[in-house]
Amino acid sequence: MERIIINGGIPLRGEVSICGAKNSVVGLLPAALLAEEGVCVIENIPGISDVSMMFSILESLGAKVRNINANTVEIDSTNITANVVPYEMSKSLRASYYFLGALLGRFQNAHVAMPGGCDFGTRPIDQHIKSFEALGATIVTDDEMVVHATADKLIGSTVYMDVVSVGATINAMLTAVKAKGLTVIENAAREPHIVDIANFLNAMGANIRGAGTDTIKINGVDKLHGCSYSVVPDQIEAGTYMAAVVATGGKALIKNVTPKHLESIMAKLIECGATIEEYDDSLLISREKPLVRCNVKTMPHPGFPTDMQPQFTALLSVASGVSVVTESVWDNRYRYVEQLINMGAQISVDGSIATVTGVEKLRGTRVGATDLRAGAALIIAGLCAEGTTTIEKIEYIERGYENIVEKFSALGADIKRVSIPDNE
Ligand code: EPZ
């Protein structure tokens, strides 16, 4: 078992390079299955455990996956015939449900167990199923929670999303690119990774317009082919390092980012006292002024991202004044708060609202990550805290952050990853 150990109180200084977006690449990799001729070469892939699992699923379906270098992969799906994702693999990550859309698009036949993933409230897929059925599929979920999707023919249709859903929007696109005629997705999600996956599919020969708006139009095509593509920078990884620099009162150059995707995060950090200079593909962020409170409400893009909520709450826990955090996307994304309270934070949660009364200092102690972004929040808290913070269950963090310990260490943090015997 591994733990992260941090001795806090050091302002972060230096520069950090951001990877390709996890929530884009976990959609791009299943999308590569739609290429019936040629290969997909995808660059700027983050070295994270969710990606490794995705590669294993692709290979289990008969695709050939070849690592060209640490962050570039070639996928050859020309000869795949399987359409069943192994049960244990499906359960190991939420994004496995994208194989439903991709295999339905490729073969009109897909069998994938309901996904696992982070545990913060119910994570239904009714909008995914609604999309598949609108395009002509029959969906049966068996008592082992395996979803079976089959269609004689996929026919373009209008899909109105009852809730703005990143996953359902992506899954609807993965199926609609091969459906006959026009598909219109109304009330679509607008995240940067939606645009990234639409651009990738268009590079494969699809005909998608309007990604990034709430209405996406797709004219089905007969066949998709391979392409070369580079994953969009990860707005949440970037936001995590930006929040850590501001929380510790440091100064750092954040490289390989798309500033336009960081507007809501930058606005909130500036409200808390940060100074930011924007460049084409990087930004210089610092905080010399006192860290002050602000209110934040998570919303679908272009609002403040829910995947930054835990990290930002950790920052607010040492900002002077009272802040109100409202989580409007997930119904239970405050499980990590008790860990921050163990470090001396003063936070009260009532439903979707967390009220944070800033304290002078957090104190280091032993805490455990409850999910990916909660783990990132605990790292930020540990970097600000007095004394030593030990973080357990870091496998959650490793799912979505490449070399997080090395990157924070390069920014001057006193942080290390240690192996502990399992019985300790
Ligand atoms: C994606 O999850 C991300 N995961 C999540 O990031 C992120 O929090 C979320 O989008 C919102 O941005 C991946 O991309 C792998 P949703 P997803 O469908 O697609 C409800 C991280 O930390 N809903 O946009 O599962 C749902 O309950 C992870 O990187 C339905 O009701 O999220 C939620 O309240 C955590 N029915 C809301 O919509 C559905 O069929 C948004 O969910 C689907 C969703």
C-alpha cells in the first residue's frame, strides 16, 4: 500500500506542465473503436491508471494498442469483432460506459456492465439509455447489472437531455455518428472534453456540428477511419495546481493549458486574492495579497466545474472570512469534508451547501482519500497545513493525476510517496 506524506507550509514556486485531459481521453479511446480502416494515433495522453485500464479493455476487444512513447499511443481497431467488455474491467471505472456507445455505433451490438467509478451519490445512466433508445437500440439490463444494447438499424433522431450530462452527451455522439440521417442532441453538455471528442470523431470522418453549444447536430456516415490527434489540456489538473499555488501563497508558471477553458476557475481564484498573467498556452499565477473568502456554485461548463469543488473548498478553509460552496451537479460530493475537519477546518454541510469559516492554519494529521478530487483536496490541505499530513488510499488520486507527487515536489513542496506494509 502507498501513502503520500507532506510537510506543509511551503509556498509553491516554479513551473508545472499540464497533461492531456483525463475526461477527454476516457472518451477518445473508446471512440477509436469506430475506425474500421487505418489506425488512430493519439498524443498527449496522461499516464494515469484509468488510461491503462482503458487500454486493457481495448485489447480485450481485439484492438491492437501500441505505445509509441510515454504519452502517445497507436490503436488499430480494424479487425475487432468482440462486443462484450469483460465484467471486472467494466466495473473498474465509470467511463467504461463509453464502450456501449462506441460498440453500438460500430456493431449495433454492445454488452457492458454498469460502471463503477467514484462514490459520491447516485450515478444513473438513464440519459445514456434514453439516447440509445432514441437512435433505435433496445436496452436490457440483466440482474448482474450488465447493459445489453442491440439495434437492427441506427436511425438519426432528436434526443433531449433531461439533465445536462457529459457522459450521456458523449455516448449519444458515439452512437449517432453511424446512425442513418440527422441526430440532434438538445440540452447537450458543453465541456471542453465534449468539443475534443467531437473534433476527434470529425477527424475520423464523422460529421458533427455545434459541439460546445447546447445543441449538437450529427449527420451519420457509413464508415469512420483512423486519424492523428492530440488530447486537449486538462482544465481540472491545471485548476488543481493553480489552487495549490494560491492556497500556499506561491508563484508558478502553469504550462500547456488552454486559458479559455480556465476562465471560471481563474475568476474565482482572483476573487480570493490571486494575480494571473495569461499567455497563449500558459499562465503565471501568484498570491501576494491575503487569501480572502468567496462564494462558489458548481455548474456545467462554462460555469465553475464540480471537479474543482473539493480542491477549492480546501483553499477556502484557510481563507479569511466565511465562504459558501454550493454543489449543484452531484447530490453528495462532500464526503471529503470530514477529513478536512480532522485537519482543523471549520466547515458545516447542509445538503448541497457547505459553509466554510476560514481558519489561520490547518494541522497535519492522517487522512484518507474518498475519491479522486477529494484526494487532490487533501494534498492542497496538507501543503497548507502546519506539520505532517499522511494521505492514504492514494490509488484514487493516481487514477487522474500523472506524477502528482513529482510535480508538486518540483514546485518546492516537501512531499513524498512511501510504501507501507499492508498490515500497518
Ligand atoms: C463526468 O461524469 C466526469 N467523469 C466527472 O468527473 C464530472 O464530475 C462530471 O462529468 C460532470 O462534469 C468522466 O468524464 C469520466 P454527468 P459523468 O453525466 O458523465 C446526472 C472526475 O473527478 N445524470 O455529467 O458521469 C448525474 O447524476 C469525475 O474527473 C443523470 O441523472 O457526469 C449528475 O447529477 C468525477 N442521468 C449530473 O447528471 C444520467 O444518465 C451530471 O452527471 C447521467 C447523469
